[in-house]
Amino acid sequence: MALSSILEDLDALTAEGRGQAKKTQHIGVGRDQLAQVGPWLSEARGDFTHLVVCDAHTKLAAADALLEQLKSSGHTAALHVLEPRDGEDHVMCADEEIAALQAHLAPTPSVNAIAVGAGSINDIVKMATAKLDRPYQCVATAASMNGYTSAIAAVLSRGVKRTLPAQQAQAVFADVDVLQNAPAYLNLAGFGDLLSKPYSNADWRLSAFVRGVPYEERPAKLLDSAFDALLDSADAVGKSEADGIELLAATIILSGFTMAIAGTSAPASGGEHLVSHYWDMEQHCRDLPLRGLHGTQVGVATLMSAMLFERLVDLEQDDINPDAAAAAVPDASYLDGLEARHHGLTPAVIEEVRAQIEAKQKTGGELRDELAAVKKDWPEIRATLREILMPAERMRVALAATGAPAKPSALNVTREHAVRTLTVCREIRSRYVALDLIADLGLLPTWAGQVVDSAEG
């Protein structure tokens, strides 16, 4: 019942987008979807030749089969295999990779690009085609992330992991047979990414209360029933059962739509995503392989975020002391220790971080006034957040049911490193999240240590 309801929602959302440039026109989730790509292209992109963009992994997973099907059905098509950087096993979505594909496509406007892959492949093709003002389609090879139908992309740009505007895929094909054959850790990454939904939503709602950020009920609530069904299917996802993988894929695609509707990643990305982005930035600055897939890292961070939120909503109104908090941050001297706090980043990246935190951090009287308003409205804020949040224990149980990592040490992150990440990652993005409020109240260093210990325990 849950799956059929999600598919109905997807049909309605694609109907809204038909005839609009850079909107998703078609979603195919289920068996035998790979065979549906050619007929759809004949209808929608019949006058184009096709470039199937993949990497060495997704070439074997689906691109070779897709190329054969396209050619056998009369389409002119070719493969374009993206190569990872030296020392990396997977292709990274960064400025250089996007520019290279854009340059490859630019001379031939009659070529239609089809992304065959997941996170990085999809985002590279999404960004390159958006810059050329032409649509693209995507064949999913794993249910590992929710960017297929989002209108943004996660890009490593000038050393900082950024969310940049792009476009939705014109069509998405998620073949359950292909997804089931993906390495299990890829689909578990998608599950981990989706776990963040209540906490990213709570961050978004909190930013509306504290900073007046626009908040929309529709994208915030679109995923509610699907999210509950997915948690209940954690065991089936962990066992790579067809029903569980199909539900995961449909939910991930629906999650992408929430971001497209909102015009921001806020419905699906909060403080827990900053943890994952920060780990990626550190590894990139050191020329080291990533610690894990984005969604895998988000799953670990979500559990810690859930425990931080539980502490936050347990605060009483009288626990908030605006005068004391403002006295602890009287001026911009906190920037003096930026290099020490971010010693894993290069100087150029730290300067990018400086601009982000300067745009967000309030001090002195401004901070006191903001926290005084928070204190005044705290009963309403706390009640609203409690309605959105889910218990940390439910997240722990769900991760355990799938077999996905749930603690920092599973990603080779030490206790000290995990605590430091929780205390400094908020500085890489100007968006306001609960980590900012907890830090402004002077509680983050203590709470960070507690939740890391609890996650490890």
C-alpha cells in the first residue's frame, strides 16, 4: 500500500512538471525499466543521438546493456566513461569534472546526455547539461542518494562541498533488477541518507523560527508516510529484497522532489549533512580517499544529530541565558582560532569557511537579542520540534536492521575527531541549523562528547 501511494505521488509530481523546461517528465520504478529507456527516448528525444555517460563500475552495471538496447532499437548512441582521479576508486563531482564533460558536449548540441549511475555521475551530468541549457535523463544504478529528481547538485567547488543550483533529470529510470545487483553498501547509503529526514526538517523549521527562513509545509510533509514505511522495511532493505529495494528507490526519488519543490536542500539536508561534507573536505584537502559514501556518513551523523536534538528539546525555558551566551561571544575574535579549529583543511579552503561563518554568526548584542527571542518563544519552538523529531533509538534500530554503519569508528573516525567535527562543521555553511543554536548556548562541546560516546556505546 505504501509503495502504490508513493508511486501515485510521483505520477502527480511528474504531471505537474510536463511541458516545463528542466522539470522531471517521467519516472519509471520497477522491473524491466532498462528496456523502457529506448521507447521513451523515441517519443521525447527522437531527433537526437545519445551519449551514455558512466564510469567503470556503472558501465558494467547498466551502461553496456543500455547501449546495446539503444542501438538495437535504432538509436545512434555511444559510451563516455568518466575516469576517477589518481588514487580514487570512484569519480568525484567537482568543478574540473563538470567542466570537462561540458566541454565534451558543447560542440554537439544534437547529442543528448544520459547519466548511468548514482550520486557523482548524476550530479556531473546534471551540472554540465544545466550549464549548456539542455535536458538530460538518468538511469539509476543504485538507490544510494536522493539527487535524481532534485534541482541541485552536491559539488566540491574550490575545496568546499557546496549545494549548487542545477536542474531535475528529465526522466529517471530505476530498474529494480539493476538496483538489487548493486553492492549492498550503495543501497544502504541511500537508506542512511533518507534517515536524516526528520532532523533536517527540524533544522529547517528551527531556522524559520530563529532567522525567519522561509518554510513550506508541502515539501516538509510529502515524505512523512513514505519515511515511516521505509523504517518498517529496514530488514528487507538490508537483505536486498526486491520489495525493500523498490520502496527505497521510490522513496529516494520522492525525497528529491521535496528539494525541487522547496527550491532548497533544506527538506532533506541539515546539520547531519554538514558532518558528512566536512569529512569529505578534510579527505580531499589531504588527497586521501573518502571515508565512505555520502549517505553512509549521513546515517552515522544522523544518529548523533538525533541525540543532540533530544538534548535540545529537553531544555527548559529558564535554561536559556541570553546574557551569558552573548558575553561568551562578544565580538568577532572567535575567527582568530579558525585555522586551529580547521587544521585538516588547506588555507584556501579555510578562507572559504571564514566567509560562510561570518555570514551566519552573530555576536554581542545581536546574539543576545536573538537568543532572548528564542527564549521567549521556546515553548512553541520546542513543541513544534518534538512533533517533527523521531527518537534516536528508532534510528539506531533501523541502522542495525539494515546492517549499515552506525558509529564514527566504523568509518575510521576517532572519538576526538568525531567530537571536533560536531563542534566545527557548522562553520562550513552559512545556513542556520540546530548546531548553531547549541553552540551559541555554549552547550555544543559537552554535548558533542556525550553523543559520540553514546553512538560508540
